[in-house]
Amino acid sequence: MQNQLASFLSQLLESPANQKGLDWLQKQIEKINNEGTPSKFFLAFSQASRYFKKEKLEHSVDQIHQAGELVPAFQPQFWDQLQVARTLLMLSYPQVKDPWFTTMNQLFETADMHEHQSLFAALPLMPFQEDLIPRAIDGLRTNISLVFDAIALNNPFPAKYFPEANWNQMVLKAIFMQRPLYRIQGLEERRNPALAAIARDFAHERWAAGREVMPEIWRLVAPFVNEEYFEDLKKALSTKDNLQENAALLTIRESAYSPAKKVLDAYSTQVAKLDMDAIAWESIGTEFQRTRV
């Protein structure tokens, strides 16, 4: 599998405009793979930024499909050239567990912000993934959006491996930092009553402070709507804010709480304009992020 991944990532980087960088990368991969020397790996990982930029990759629909076949939910369309190059260097390091972990742990401890971003984004492609869970959870302590996003957004690792308490902590922090929730993979599948209660408490705190509530948080409530949550959704509707209204209506539409369904009749025109659930939530999240810029 590692060879297939390396081959796929190498294809993503192929570009006649950067033959110098590709030649350099191939030499470093050969050195690292053959010698397994930590110092050479650390140096190459750091120097990669001289040869590859943080520019988005060009990719085809077939390549995105292939990525998902190699690693479920892997989304290289959110990666840049430097991310791919550094991931190839990591995959080339000899995968013998103890020395591999010693080397990677040292890199995690000494990495700068952008190197941390590369390390965390590459988690779903790394070997020994279950042993990397504590490192990923510890990474959530950061207040640097760039690093937090590498773990939380467009990354299948948390949904697959995080225990519920740590998953909830990650989503709550994403709310607190106002990151786009629709980009958290597995968000719907891993909704749970404790997380819904946390989202409700957060909304109440924001309201009490006279501050806006992130409309995407109501997505976390949808499977658990009851009388209490319904009162909150009615309050969201009363704000007369279009995003809040759409989020509340979408939550009610998704819920199984029958008393709330009558509200949909009063907003029938607006409800009819809502897209399918996932698309509608992405639209709400995208628009909310746009209004904050």
C-alpha cells in the first residue's frame, strides 16, 4: 500500500515546470530509503520548502476517485505541492516501528508551524496509525488555525480513530474557533447526544453575551431534537437572520420530532429552496465563513 501511495503522490507532483524540484526530491527519497538516517530525513523535510511551494495541486476527477480508493475519504484536492513532497519524504523513511516512531516524534517536537501542518495532514497516510492517536489528540491543543485545521478539516483520521470525548472536544474547539464544520469528515456519522448538549450550551452562552451563534452548530442537534432543542430552534428562527433561519429549518427537516414539523409549513417557500442536506449545510457554512472575512 505504501508503494501505491507513493506512486500516486508522485503523479500528483509531476510537472515539467519544476523538474529541478522533482529531481531533488527523488534523490532525497533514495537517500532516506536506503540509509534511514534521521539527520538526512530532517534536513530534506526542512529543505523541501525551497523546491516546492504552497500552491494547490492540479488534479483530475479520476485522481480524486483513485485517492479515495487508496485511503478512504482521502482528499488531495485540499493539499498543496509542499504537503505532497513532505508526505513522500515521510513515506520513504524505513517503516520499522521503533526507529520510525523515534524519528517522527523528534520531528513533531522540533517542527515549525508549517511543518506541523504537513505532519498532521499526512496522518491518514502514515503507518502505525493507531499509535499516532495520542499525538493527534495532543495536537488539538494548538490555537494556530493552520495546525488545527490540518487535524480537524478534510482529514479522515479523527472520525476513524478519536474516542467520543476527544472527538467532541475537537468539534467544540472548531466551533469556538469558528472553523467550517462542513469540512470535518464524519461529522454527521459521529453526532452524539453529548455533543448536541455541548452545542446547545455554547449557543446559550453566545446569546447571553449578545453575540452571534454559528449557524452550523444546529447540524449537531438534528438527530436529538426534543422540546428543549425545539425552543432553541424557534429562537434561531426569531433572529430573522437568513443563515440562522435556514440552519434551524434544515435541522427541523432532518429531525424526527413531529411537533416541530408544523413550523416548516409557515416557512414552506424557504424550505422548498433548501438543497439536499449535505449540500445545504455546506452552503450555510460557506456563506457564514464568507461573511466573516
